[in-house]
Amino acid sequence: MALETVRSGIGGLDAILQGGFLNGGVYIVQGEPGAGKTILGNQLCYNHVAQTEGFALYVTLLAESHARMMAHIGAMSFFDPEAVPDRVYYVSAFRVLEEEGLKGLVTLLRREVQNRNVSLVVLDGLVAAEETAGTPREFKKFIHEVQTVAAVSASTMFLLTSASASNIPVAAEQTMVDGVIEMRLRLYGRRSEREIIVHKRRGGPFLEGRHSFLITGDGLCVFPRTEALLARPTPGDRAPAFRVMTGVAGLDDMLGGGLIGPSPMMVVGPPGIGKTTLGIHFLGGCSAKEPGLFFSFYETKDAISRQARQLGSPLAKWLETGVVDYVWQPTTDGLIDDVAARLLDIVRRKGIKRLFLDGVDGFVELAVEPERVKPLFTAITNELRALGVTVIYTHEDDVCVTGGVLPLTGTHLRGASGIAETIILMRYAELRSELHRFVSVLKARNSHIARTLRRFEMTDRGIVVEPDNAGAEGVLEALQSGFQPQRGD
Amino acid sequence: MAVVLVVDDEFGIAELIQAILEDEGHRVLTAIHGRAALARLSQDEPELILIDFMMPVMDGAALFRTIANDPKLKHIRLAMMSSLPRETVLKGLGDVPFLRKPFRYKDVLAVVEEALDGRK
């Protein structure tokens, strides 16, 4: 018989727990002072009474006073003053613990749970109970008695403790309970990130490893590690592949008739070469039936709208009418898993079919652990493919101008194959005082691609790729021989 | 000066109120919940009971009603205190002096003065 579960009501946490907590289970939440345990405890209470007909009891031992606690959580959106005292109730059990010991504390818990028909209990300050216990055996006995109360009353219990996290998950009491959750603050240089780890959860699988969370006006916002959450992409219809035009005729020609959708393409090139302009072309091809998303780490919606208008691109109209959504995410601060979650959320909600993400480097700048970016992007890519989204990512390359060396020299694309089925390279070539632009298709799965470099120009209508490689040949030949070709050769 | 019983489950609150009132010359008794307060009343008879609203075992409203309905106890003056709003706490209890938490020293003295005002 499957055990009934209780959801925390915190989306990311329920995703990590693959459904929630076991009804009638006992969980230890461990973390140093300031980790966010009390906020989590209160959020569990208010979410519980908001989602169920249940009653939540918050029991403090050596914790801040109820008045101060309520003043702190009073500003958070989950707090419902109408729920206290009829649905959420606060008591202090420290003096009972002092006067009557652990036995008195268990008796108090049992009576309160029974008399008030409590379905969720938070015991804040377990370390005080541990200190009261004369021996480890006595403390284990207390945990066992709490488990018995929880099981008999079908009341889910959370024991919050600031005891040292170094003994996770081997301490005796942790081996007894149904789950152990650790909350902590980690420093990365001058930056910090809050993390939540589920060390143990009886009754089913969960997403292991470290996950990020924020404390916001909505309480805890938990972001499961994207690559763990999306380890298996959402099952899709697996529609047959179709062609998606990039909106740049010469490039579509080089690709053998456009991109194969839904698939990811990466455009690599130095600053100013035209990557963002390619995005304007691409999203200009959206329609009400094929909505798009422009996700930028660098430029605001106004800047892109202005550029689209100057180029005469339909994107300007699509941005106004909402056919194309725009998200600007500065790289100054943020969590990559939060950004990934918001990106996927808007894709799912709006049924996005074309996504232009400018660019991969923004995720690298946000990441406190850069080695995570590749697996994260692989997971996002798989999910977007499953959702039927054709994606163009940009990746900024160094300004390694071709001048007397091979055109691809200095390009770093190791690992790009995992996230892009098509790779386009845009490069400058410096011939005397003039910068020429080249484009080449390095890879395009299942397509007959042009294996040549083409020269392209940025015009008042956007990118124009030359119909053949003659112009590129001319520039490269001149570079090799030292002669200056005439434009259009 | 009066004998005051402070009923509060929270560590530190009852002790703090006790210290404030003893500085003013009152004699102060404490209890950690409603049932403990009733046990205390069998030994001592205070002139005023300052009752917290949310407590384990027997809550403040239950204690208030028990005292108010007991012919032997109903002459004792009562005041309520809580971190919840006055209207939530006093619903069904009548208009009695109320101390909102968190409080300042002067708030404690003011509510005790209000509760004892007019005593014989």
C-alpha cells in the first residue's frame, strides 16, 4: 500500500522530494543559525493549512519569541494572520522541558496533537531536547516516542535543529527518522549561495545533491539542480523533424534549406559580428501559431525593439503584440537554476516554439560553479527539444581576427556538440584596414550543408550572406598573397 | 502593591514581566500554562492574573473562562496578552485590559495599572 504524502507547498522542494513528505513521518531539518529553518518551518505550517483542512502546531524550545517570529514572518506572502490561532497555533515547550524533562515534552506534544487534531507539527530547537537528554540512548528514546506520536496521530513532524551539520547523516537520531534535510550557506569568493540537501527520504526516490534556494518575500524559493530535475526530459509527441527558416536567406541556403526543428543551433562569434541581428531575423519569423521568446543577458527589450524597427523586422510588432516574449536577465546577480526554471516556465506556459537565447556566456557568468554549465545546458537542450522548441543560442568568441592564419584558428568549441546539433561560426577577417565578415556551418545534423566560408554584410535590412564563396575566396586569397581584392570579387 | 500571577509558556517572557513588576513593588507568581495556573490558585490568591493567549495544555481563553465562571475566583481581575491582535484574542472574552507582544516596559506597567485601577 502506497503511503500518503504531504506536499510542502514549496514547488522546488516538492520536486526535490518527488512528491512531498510521508504523512505521519518525522523529519529532521538541520542547519546553522540563519540558514532559514524557522522560515521553512512557518512556511510549512501556513502552506499546510492553506492547502488542506489540517491544523499546524509550531512548538518552540529555545528559539526566538513568538512575537518576534510573527513580526519577522508577518511580511512574507505565505503568512495568513487569519489562520492564527484557529488553524496555526504557537506554543513554547521550553519551560515544560526544563521542569518535566523529555518525558514532559513528549506528553505535551501528544496532548496538543490529540486535543487540537493537529496534522503538522514543527518543533523548533531540537538541540535543547538533545542537551536535556542525559545520554544518547535517552535522546534516541525521545525521538522514538515522537515517531510513535506522529504515526498514531497521522501528524507529520519536522524537528528543526542547529546542531552541528558535521554528523549528517550518521547521528543515531538521523538513522531513525524518515528524512534528513540540511540547509546551509556556502561562500564562493565574495558571493554566497544558500543550499538545501536532502540526505535521506524514506519511501521513495528524491533528487540527490545540493540545490539552491533563496529567501524572498514569498519565503523559501527552492530551485532543484536543473540537470538533476531534467535528467529525463518531459515526454513529448516526438513530431517528425521539420524545417525552420533562420530568416537569413543565404544562411538557410548554406544549411541545406533552413534549420531542422526542433533542434538547437549555436552561433559562435566575436562581439559586433551580428549574432543578435541573426536572432532578430529568426524571431521575425514567429507568428501567433508559432510564438517566440527572446531571452537576453545583455540587452533590454527597448534596445532590441529599436534595432528590429530599424531593420524593418516584424519582430518589432511581435514584441508589441506579445507574439514574442522578452526576458532580460542581467548577469550581475542571480541563480542559474532560478534563471533556467524561469526560462522553461515561460516556454511551457506560452507554448514557445522559437527561442533565441543571447547567450550561453550569461549562464557562465552567473554560475558559481562553472563546471555545471555544460550539464545544465545539455539538460535544458534536451527539455526544449522534447517541448518542440527550435533554439538558437549565441556564444561569444574572442576577436581572433583571421589574418594570415586559418579562419578557424583560436576557436574554442569543445563540448558544444552536446548542446547544439547545428553550429554556425561567424568570424572577422582583417585585410589591411577593412574588416570582412565570414560565416560557415561547422555542423548541421541530417543536412546537406555548404562546406564553404561565405562572406556576409550587415545592411540596413540586416544580414545578407553572399550566394557563393567567391567573395570569401577572394579575401582569403588576398590574405595569403598579400593583395587587396576589390569588393564584390 | 498587589499580588500578580503571570501565566505564559514562553521562556523569558514571564520572567521578564515578573522582574518589571517586582521592581515596582508587586509580588509576582508565575505559571507555564492554564492548568498550572489553576493549580497555583489553589495555594495563592492573586489580585490580578495576566494571561497569555496561546499556551499548551490549557490555553489562555480556556483559563479566562474557567476563572470567570468560578464563583470563588471570578472576583480576580484578569488581563490578556498575546502577539495576536486584540480583536482576535478578546473575541468572546469581553473588553478586558490587553498587552500586545512584543511590548515595552511601560506597556506592562500600563496594562497592570489599568487592570488594577478601581480595585477596593
